Amino acid sequence: MRKIVLIVAMCLACMPMWGQTGERLLNRRYQNEIRDSLTAVMMERQRDMQRYAEQTLAALPNDQKLYDESYISVVADLIDTFYDDGRMRLDLVYRLSYNCKHMEGWTDDYPLGTFDVDSSNSCRAICQLTRAFMEHTLADVLQAGKEVEFTITSTADGTEFTKAIAYDGRYGDFRYCPVVFNGERLRLSVDRTSGITNNCQLAYLRAQSVRAYLEENVGALRRTNNTYRYVTQSYKDSVNTHYYRRSMIEMRVNDVFSETVERMQRQRMQDDYVDYNIPLTSHKSPNTYVLIIANENYNAELIPDVPYALNDGEVARRYFVSALGVPERQVKLLKNASKAEIEQEGIHWLKDLAHAVAKKNGEQAEPTAEFIIYYAGHGFTDLEGVAYLLPNGINTEDIDALQPGKGGGCKLFGCGKKKVSDTLVYDIVLSKKETRRLADQCLSLEALCAAFNSKTVPVKNLTVIIDASFNGNGRDGKPLVRADRKQDEKKKRRKASLRSDAVVMLAADYDKTAFGFDRFEHGFLTYFLLKEVKDQKDHFFQLDYQDIFEDVERRLNKESALQNKWQEASGIAGGRYKEGWQRMKFEN
């Protein structure tokens, strides 16, 4: 028994952003969501660390207390950077700083000439707090092999040196080491022979004491790859005395949460988005041939583009190849195709294939080819209720309603005010004659079915996927182009009559709008059909059309209603399969 199956009509619309930018932009969308989620987690940790720091300082013994007007600041922030291949890297920046405004709290700072951590209440406090945070709150980011960059800031009070201060070499001897001192990049040397002779050396050794404390007391830093940068400052005037006590530890851990990011991204890909993690099936469909028509850009001035249509076509192509096992050479994608291109490069291509692969038995040809046709673009309905696919390259010279220069814009935005963007908000109504002229340049759904009449074309199955509005509205729900049916309102308009054995599934009935799913940048029907393939994976081949249709319809109805864009998929069956199409499968 020969059968032609036309399945799902899906023309998409919405903003064209994704179709042109591809996987990297969608990947960035996932990454932004993941970054925001992990940033929220880190902000909660920061609040916990700030509370812990304040409580710890308040509980210090009297001889270690900081001055009452001192302030501890804890920052834990995630900074996103990107590799050349588009992958996101999150770096943690941790910063702990201490400030005190008044000189009365002199015990907070180092006594003259001292540089050991324990000499300063404030430095000892920030080192102990940092150790506690690294061992507990931030332990999961200090994994073995991580690159950790420290910037340690230390200060001196600017007192003039009258003699050298002895240095016992406990942190090593330093020769021409890079340091930033009072904003200038310098090379510094200090050793046990010459001792400490200036404030830059003194502040530098205070920074070295912080480094030594961290490396000796934080076990995690023995597993990480650590680098250090030192910033030193000194002040001579009394106005800036509160800066003497300024101490700060900044730590940057590169590429934190890498495994978490990958896991969260995989989960999001699997759970929501159809453009990513497309299933790779082991199933083969060697007898299936696919024609995809994705019309997004229309050249007519008063016919707006169809956002997402090119992306819909490309993603659908990937699904046919990867998820449904159709050989790549047997999938043809026509972009912004005219009627002639659809007929010559699409319909004739399929017809030739049908004859080429049919099994010859004398004068009889046994069909083996299974065809799928997918369309994304505009559609409209004529005065008699016949549905048409609107191809690219429409000649509007003799259709005044589509010519702003011939009065086509008057009822849209007022004569003399030809602002084309306003046409997206208003109706373009075609007269009876203009409707016929437009229809002559379009391809009706009936003609598409008739092109594969099983009596003349040896085709086993035909699946046509069209997601389009035929009621004169665009994908955003705004009026587009429609026939003036008032002239024929008494005449009963008919449904499409399918001459071939066919099943047609439409995104919406002829008098309803097929909307776009803005969040995922697909038409509703396209998104949920691809989602069905993705969710079912190889099990998809065991489902019949009724299973697929009911599942897609249920999810589409709910989501469109939640968005206040109520939409119902519709189906039309023709020929001998009018009553039995529900039992058909993707591959019979």
C-alpha cells in the first residue's frame, strides 16, 4: 500500500538573532544563566564570611582587639572570562581588607621597625580570617592544580631611617624583585647583610610575612600553583595616618567551578534547549530524503521578515541528520527561497530521487523513498480558504496594497507618512484582484500535496513540516497580509482538499495565529516537536503519529496559554489515510 505522509507544519517567526549567530551565542546564554546562579551562591558565602569576620573580631581578647572604629571588608566575587573557543571561565576574586580612621588605635598597626605578622593586630586578624575562609568557606575552589594569584598590600608610616634595621633572612634574600611602591613599579633588594634601610623594604617584608603565614598554615596552598604580587605604600604626613594600618589580601583563583559549570550546562542543554546536545542516534534512515525551506528575509518592502526562520531550518536540519539518522547528503536546506527555487531545486529534486531509488519490476516501480518537507516562513489564505506558502521574491508592482508609493501605506500610517516600520502594527488588506495576483506567485498547500501524487511519483512516505500562520498575522501576532473577505463573506470557505494520501499537521488552524516561543527563539510547534525528538531519543522511532501529536499538542497548549498566546496545533488527513494516519510512524 502506497502512502504519502505529510506531517507537521511549522513556519517560525520571532527575532532573527539566533539564526545568524549560531551555537556560540546560545552557549553564552547558558553560561550567563550559570554565572548568575553561581554568583548568587558566592554572594551568600560573602555575607556569611562578613558576618563571621565581624563576630570573630568582636570576640578577640583585649590585647588583640582592633580599634573600635576599624572596619573589616570581605569580598568574594566571580569574574567571567572566555577562552578562544567560546567556553566560559569563572575566576574567584577574594579580598579581605582592614581600615582604621584614627591614630589612637596604634596597636592595630606594626610597631616601628617590625614586620612579622604577629607584630600587628590587624595583620594577624586578616591572616587568621583568610586561613579560616580558605579551609572552610572557600575550600571547594582551592582544588589541586588550580592557578592561584595573590596580591598582598602592606604599608609603612614613612618614618625616616637613621640606621639600618636588622633582618635575619627568615623569608629569604631578595634581589631586584618587582614591587609596586606608592604607585610606581620598582625593583627591590633586601638581604640579611645590608638589612632594612627604607620604608619600601620594610613594607615589602611585611607582605612577605603574610605570604609565609599563608603557605605555612593553609594546607590547600601546597596543592595549588601559586604566584604572588606585592603592593607597598608609605605615608609621611599626618593627614593619611589611617592608611598606615591598611592591609589587604587579594586572591584570584582561576577557573573555579569548572566541573560545576560543565555539569550545569549539560543539564540545561538536556532539560530545556533544543539547539544544544542534539541526540546522536545509532538508528539509520537510508531511505529518507528531506527538503527544508527556511524563508526569513522577504524582499517586499511591506512584508516583514520572519524572525528565527533560518535558525529553525538549520536546527531542524541537524535533528534530521543527528537525531533521526538521515544521511547528510539526503537533506537539502533552501534559504529564503523563491517559488521557482522551491519547485525546481526542491520538489523536482525529490521527484527525481523517487524515480531513481524505486525498485523496478517491469513497468511497475515499487517505491522505497520516504520524503520529509519542512517549511518555515509566512503563509496566507485566499478568499476561498486555500492556504498558501509565501515564497521569497514576491513581485508587488501590481499589488498596490503592498506598495507604499502607490497608496499601500495610506491606511497603515496615513497618506504621506511612509514609515515602513509602522506596518508591523497594522493590517494590509488585499482586494479580490490583489489576492489573486499574490496567490499566483505563491505555492498552495494543495499544490504541494498534488506534486507527490502516488499515481505518478513512486514515493513511500512524505512528511511535510510547516509552522506558519495562515490567518494574516505574523509570528508576533501582529497583522500582516490578509484578503478582504467581506466581499465573499456569504460564500462558505472550504478546507484544503488533499488529493494524495497525506497527513498535514499545522502549527495552528487557518484562522488562528502560530506564535513564537521567544525564550528559546523557535516557533511553538517547532520547539515542542524538536523537544519531543530530543526527549524520546531512539524511542522516538517506536512512537506513532498520534503519540507524537498528542504529546506535542499537550505541551504546546499549556505553554502558549501560560504566555497568553493560546495556540492549538491542527491536523488534516487526506486520501485513504484519513482515518488511519494516527498509526503511522516516522519510518515505516
